Amino acid sequence: MDSIASRIASELAVRPEQVAATVGLLDEGASVPFIARYRKEVTGSLDDTQLRYLEERLRYLRELEDRRKSILASIDEQGKLTPELARDINQADTKTRLEDLYLPYKPKRRTKGQIALEAGLGPLAEQLYADPQLDPEVLARDYVDAEKGVADTKAALDGAKYILMERFSEDASLIERLRQALRQDGRVVSRLVPGKEEEGAKFRDYFEYDEPLKTVPSHRALAILRGRNEGVLSIALELGDGEAAPGSMHPCEAIIAKSVGVEQQGRAADKWLGEVVRWTWRVKLLGHLETELLGDLREAAEDEAIRVFASNLKDLLLSAPAGPRVTLALDPGLRTGCKLVVVDATGKLVDTATIFPHAPRNQWDQSLAVLASLCNKHQVNLVAIGNGTASRESDRLAADLLKLCASLKMQKIVVSEAGASVYSASELAAREFPDLDVTYRGAVSIARRLQDPLAELVKIEPKSIGVGQYQHDVSQVKLARSLDAVVEDCVNAVGVDLNTASVPLLTRVSGLNPSIAQNIVDYRDQHGAFKSRRELLKVSRLGDKTFEQAAGFLRVMHGDNPLDASAVHPEAYRLVERIAGETGRDIRSLIGDSTFLKKLDPAKFTDEHFGVPTISDILKELDKPGRDPRPEFKAATFQEGVEKLSDLKPGMVLEGVVTNVANFGAFVDIGVHQDGLVHISMLSNQFVKDPREVVKAGDIVKVKVLDVDIPRQRIGLTMRMSDEPGAGSSPQARRESAGAGQGDRAKGRNSGRGKPAGAGAPAEAGGTFASLFANAKDLKKR
């Protein structure tokens, strides 16, 4: 444990004691949000990002230690554990290094090398290796023995080769040298599988692809790997020019020869030893290292794709809520009509209807009358319009509605439908609305996500929200773990109203699980609203430990104790009472008195339980109790008359919403049912290394249209207002064009709804800005 704590501490640049204390809390079942907020004195104020890294590394290093113990025991049982080998194994700092050291001792099937040893060919191999002056053919005659399976000198020399090959290929130091050479100077090469031109057209950027292994970005790595999985591409890892020139060694063979001391000096056995080296590389090590390093490339690409997804998800979950306002949701449709629902300020469904304002029925006036009636009846504040098919036409309808009901001072907002159909068909939605048609359930989700995106989106599996790239190609276990951590952090950062939260939202609160969350809601239904946090202890199966973990993140508004509506943990209530007593104030008068609270010195109130970090947090919370960290609600305004691709003209300046951020740029919804791409080189006049430095999902941005390709469904945008249409892409954009190809999920807002998503066809190197786009049909699958 000490070595693990020290290693993580070094990686985080913190003290080992901080890590050890945090590990103790994690092992006791404490959640990351709880530790980050309420145990700062214990951890030395590690933040949630550091804690998540610590948690992940702790898992890896403990697995490493378990494997180390297993390997040491296995080699010791074989009687082959020397002090030097034990030292090397104990110093191994990765799973790969451990497995390299274990390879010669790993139980394996009977190999050709072992068969050769059993046939007595060991001395032949040793003699030729030790003295290349010896003639292999002459020496091998003494080892021909038909009874032992050695029919002739060729069989004897082949057996000796296998003995040396296996010895060389199990040399951990040699394997590491080859691995490092390939990592540093190796190139990933992909080629079209003959006859797959038409079937694999979407991968055409990779038919003749060649790039250094160390520079392949995540989206390109996942693209070529998908192409291989679909049988369109072949992939190889090469060093140097791939094939050695006649009479010369492949670079990797040269590394092996130097490592094992084989030289070509014209001696009798030199040619034979050269063959041993060649076989060692081509037969034993090439496939192994190629598989391993391409696997590492995939893993690194997956990790980056998951990081991108997690970052976008966090931005989306923490986007601004419209708040508790009566909302009418309009889920657009043509032939089947537009589904309407009204939810009250708490999100409760109060009314439904269907209207047919668009083709083929074109009942515009009748639809307006229905809408106006619903709005007046329920005193609607907000109109939420789903962004699927016919959304812009429905947006025009909503504009007419706002004029017709001007006295209500309503606001209309186009809302992402991402995952709405996933929720509407879920068991959760069926339990909540057993008698409601699935199309109305989707409309309810649209209304509620406008009121509170976080509370509604937690009901949907994170990967169905559609803000990632290649989410179906990455490790689903890693993806789920990462996204669940993001949701947990977001929910606990905002806090949850104990008296209105749904079971899915409560489930994400620190310390709670689905069954306890359900018990809380059942208790609430039976006994009415909670009057205090302490009342939670009456809930079935919610004990003191769970209460400790969860209470600080649960809010009781207008309850018996004003602190219950804040992020102050119940364990600190006595401290607040002491602060109030020592300053001659009561608690209610302290809350919100910014001028007074800012004058207080946290150090004056420290004791054996609470230090300056926690007391500082408490004073900030008393200043603005229950403050929401999310931004103020704003909505983008799409330009009137710009509703489809054909309405766009180069040079137009439009307002839009960032729907997704990839490593190569940002996708922006400008209200034409097709997102445009702002390439990373066009996000700012300054150099941008990571698009998230400039934009995040949900941001409202101003963009200029550079290029519109209607046949390919592509829109090129820029956030640099000085850029002129028709100028072509920058050199940087052209370099990235191939990378924007297969698989960067551009859209996702209609995930699961069977509607168009993404940008256009595969990227082509060079050319206009349109060449930066991904394959829309392929994107939809991701």
C-alpha cells in the first residue's frame, strides 16, 4: 500500500499521506463527491479531478500488485525464482513489463523449441551460437537420430533454430527495445483490401494511409480500426521502409542481432544465425508486438474518445436550466402530427393534445387555436420545440402563437431531442406514464429537459445522449464507468431537491442506490414532503453511513432548519450554531448577509474536526445557500427564413448552438436540421490546441457560413468573422481533413429517433472547407 500511495502521490504531485488518507476513505465506501466536498482536511483539499484520477490509478495499481504476487508464486513453484528475477519483477511498473518478465516461465503448450530440446538438440544450438566458426552442416550430422524425430541435418538445424528463437523472443529487455523502437519510429500503414472499393467507400481516406504511430490521433485510429473490423482495410505496423532491401536486414532484425550478439562476418555459422534472427522477428515477435502496439493505440484512442464524450456530457448536464416554469412542449411531426404536452412548474404532466399544422393536412389556424387554448388554460411560460423533423416549421408556428398570446409573455426555445425516444420507450417512462402513448412521453421529456436538463437527462443511459464519437467502438465497461462518474459529479455539484427528485436522480446522489432511492420516494408518497434532512433516517435501509454520504447533497426547501436547504452538511450544524453564537447573530440572519460573512476569519472557528478549508466553504454557502453552479439560462435565436440547407448562403452570419465538440472542431446547430462544422483552425484567431479551450456543448455562438454542399449535406462554418467564403481551407484544415473522416459523431440530437444526423460524406484530403466533414451515414451509427 505504501508503494502504491507513493507512486500515485508522485504522479499527482501531492504528499503520500494525502493519498493514503484518501484511499482509506474510498475503502470505507466514501464517494468521490463526498470526499471532495466534506473531507478536505483529511485529503489536503484534493479536488474531484484529482480524486477521480486517484481512484482509477488505485484500481490499476492494485490489479498490478495482485498480478505481481501471482507471477512470483508461479515462478517460485517452478523453482526458478532467482534474487535478480525477483528484483526485476518487484520493480516492474506496468502490466506489460510484468508479462514480459513472466513470458519465459509462463506455462504454455508444448512448443517446437521444447520438442527440439527433448530431441537433444540443445547442445547443437549452444555450440553454433557460441562459436560461429563452426560449420552448421558438419556439426548437425552428429545430431541426426530418426528415433528422436530428427530425420536429417536440416531437421536438426531447424530444431536448433527454434531453441534459439524461443530464447531470444522471451528476452524481456530485447522485447522492450523493439517495442520502444516501434513506438518512436514505427508507422501505421493501412491499405484497401482488394475488391472492397465500393463496399468501403466511406473509408477511402485510408485506402493509402501512412502515419507515424506516435502522432495518430484518436479519431483516425478508431476509423482505421473500424475499417479493418469491417474487412475493408488491412493494417500493418512498419519500421523503416517496411521491407528490407535485398541483402540487408530489416531494422527490427538489426536490433535483435545487435542485442543477441549476432554479426555477419563471413563465418561458417553466420548465415544460419542470421536466419535465426530473421525467424525470431518474423515468426515470433512481429505479430506479437504488432498486435500489442495496435492494441495500445486502440486503448489510447478509446481513452481519448471517452474523455471527449465525458467532457461533452458534463457540459450538457451542467447547461443552464430554464427553472420551475409552466412549459408546453411541441414534438414536431408531419404526417402523424405534432404532439403537445403541458407540464407544470414541478414537471408534472397536466395536459396533452395533437395538432396537424403542416403538410399534408396544413391545419395551421386550427392548430394555433388549440395551442392558444392550452397556453391560456395553464398560463404557460415556456414553449419547448423539439429539434427533429419539421422543427423550423413548428418554430414559425410557435412565433405566431407568441404574437397571439402576447399577454402571457411566453418564450420559445428549440430543444435537443437526443435520447427522448430512448426515455419514452424505457421501463421508467412506462412506470411513470403507463397509459400514455410513447410519443407523448417523448414530449414530456423535451419539456422537462428545458426546465432542468440535469434532472431529466439522468433518466437516459449516458451514451444515448449522443455527444460522443465512436461510442460503440470503445470499451463499454470503461465508457460506462467514466460517464457514470461524470453524472455523479454533476448531480452532486448541483444538489438535489429531496421533495421533488425522481428515483433516477436520487440514485446518482452520493451514497444512494436504486433501492434506497425508491424507498425515499415511497416514504415521501406515504408521509408527504420531508420537513428535514434528519427525517431521512426514517427511510427503510437508510442508515447512519448512508445518511453521512448523502445528506449534504440533498436539499429540503422551506423546511424546519434553514441549513437543510444549503450544502452545509448536518455534521457541521453545531459549528454554524457556534459561529452564530460567537458573533451574536441567529442562523437565519446570518444567511445571505454577504458583507458580514466576508468579514469573518475562518481561522477563528477551527477546532479538532473542522479546518479552514471546510469553514471557508461553509461561510461561502451561508452567503449564497444552495447556489446553483450552472450558468444563467439563455436561448439561441435562429434566423427567420433560414430553415433548410438551400436557404444558406456563403457569408451569412448566424447564431447557433454547439451540439458536439470533437478533437478537430465543433459542430453547431444553426436551425437547418444539419449541423455545420467549425474546424479547430477556424474557432479563433489564436492558435487552439483543444477546441474545448474555446467552446463547449450547449454554448451559443455566432458563426459565418463559408461553404454549403447540398448534395453531400455539408456546411462549413467559421467563428472568425474575417474569414471569407470561397478562400478554401487552411493548410492545417487540409491536414485534418482525413481525420475528420470515418466516425466522429457530429450530431446525435436525434439518437434513436430515426432522423438524419451528422455531417456529410467522407472527408477528402485538400480542397474546400467541405472536405473536413465526416460521413453522415456512418456517424449516425456511432
